[in-house]
Amino acid sequence: MAGNAILIDVVDNVAVTVVPVAAGEVVVGAGIDGVTACEAIPRHHKVALVAIAAGAPVVKYGEAIGRATVAIGAGAWVHTHNMAVDKEAG
């Protein structure tokens, strides 16, 4: 496997890291254009591939898995500190 992250679906706005990614490291993988991590991102966590506006959906698996609670910049770690799971999601 090449790269340090996986893009699950082409419509996703986040990728999943497969190794810890350091701040300043370029996130790369199949289908990922390359975005610079603006903070350390743990293994198996989400990284924003594009800027995500506050209130906008966070898309993984080709589906909205939650919404950004604040504006999330490209390259940011996406987790419970900046996104919330939609209440309707089962």
C-alpha cells in the first residue's frame, strides 16, 4: 500500500490515515491530491482533504457521517473536537 492515508470513496471530503501523520507532512494515497497536515493526526483518524465549513457534512464512505461544528481547514484532524454525529444517523 502506497501513501499514508486511504480515500474510501471519491466523494469523501476526509481520508483515513494508516500511520500517524506529523504536522507539516503531506497526506498522500490513491485518489488523494496531496494536502499538508496542519497538525499531528493519529493513525486511523480522519484528515480533511478540503476546507469544510461549519455546519457542512463530513463525508466518509460516500455518505455524510456527521457535520462540522466549526470551520475545518484542509489538512486538519477531523474528530469529536470539530465534528458531531448527526442525531438521525443510526
